[in-house]
Amino acid sequence: MNFSLTVLGSNAAIPANNRKLSAHLLNANERFFLIDCDEGTQFQLRMFHISMQRIRRIFISHLHGDHFFGLIGLLNSMHLLGRKEELHVYAPAMLRDILDVQLEASQTTLQFPLIFHALRFDQQELLFEDGRILIHSFPLKHSIPTCGFLFREKNPPRKVGVARSYAYCSDTAYSEEIIPYVQEVGLLYHEATFMQALAAAAADKFHSTAMEAANIASLAGVKKLLVGHFSARYEDIGPLLAEARTIFRETYPAEEGIVINI
């Protein structure tokens, strides 16, 4: 049974160096979860042959534009393509008002039910559970309220043997407080905006370096680390990857279009 991640965007702040912005698509046994939604996410979904209408739940980590500016476009595309099935959005409470204003200004009434769930940022929270998956949010350390997300399989197929898991840590300063939430996950995505030479700038902006992401992965005992949210200053991300691998060898770059089986 499938439990895989597709990277749709990997850059920070602005599109640059042929890299789009933050968006990941998790396929958990043919159920699709979108995590963050940068500008043009619907284009990326089409480019990589993923049906946007199969997405049932969308998770927005925080309200910096490079993580949610694509959401209204995606919702409008779903609407124009005739979606009828309900869609759940988990996001900061203010996003509900933003979407309402955008829909009102464009005189758009969605053809499908949009069910909004406001996130909290002070503790771990169970967002969704059924017979096959558990989805939690947990607080990150950023300049505005921000959540990470943990997806953990329940009742894995017999041939898999162990539950598979994926943790998404979008924008965050280095913080060992997240370790209990991501302990021993199969795949950890952790932002790595800067190289270690800019560690002071990273801390000032509440971001992390590649080496800091690797240190979290090592301390948490995860199986694989995926780094992304690269600063536009880095045309070549090879040096970031090399720095991370000095601490955690199983580090991989979030390159658009790659599919990682967890």
C-alpha cells in the first residue's frame, strides 16, 4: 500500500532558481493530503499528474504568503472543474476571513462544502483520525504562530509490518522542543533556509540552517531527513546538503517532482 510524499515546491519567500514555493502532497494509501499551498500549486499538481480533486484535506502551517497564497487559486480551480465533494482546510483562524473576502470580492460561491478547522499553536493537537491514519499538529518556533504536522499510519498492511510516518516542520528556528513530536519518524521534513555561515541571520529570522535541521534529525532518531525552504541566494543547494550530511548522512534535498516512498 502506498505511503509516499511528492514535493511540489522547495524555495523560501520568492520563486527563484527554477524552484517554486512550499507545498507537499502526501499519498497515504490513495488518500491525498496537501500540506501548505504556494502560488501556482494547482499548476504543479497538474505538471506531476496529480488530480487536485482527490485532495480531501489541506493543512496550512502559517500565514506567511509563500505557504498559503496559492490556496484561493486552488479552491477556484476545484470549483471551476465541478468539484462537489467536501474539502477540509486546517489553518490559522484568520485564513477563514481571508478566504471569505476573496470569494466575496470575486462573487464566487463554491460548488462544494468548504469545512474550516482553526489550528491552535500552544500544544499538540489531534486534527484527524480514522481507521488508517492519525494526523496531529504541533507548535513550531517562528516569527508568527506556526504549526508542524505529523502523519502516522494506523494498522499498517501486514507486508509493511510497522506504521509509517511523516513529519512536516515548515518555518522554524532551531528548537529541540520539537523532538518529542517527531521522534523516530520515517521521514522528517525540516526547513533549511541557510548554510551554517549565516546561522545568526537564521536565528534572527526564526529560520534554521541545514546543519541545525540535521542535528534535529539526529537527536530525534528519524530514518530520513528531507531539507527544503531554500533561500533564493543559493542557486546550487549542493553545499547545504553537504553540510547537513556531516551530521546526518540520510539527508536528501526537497527537489520538485520527486516522490519519496516512506
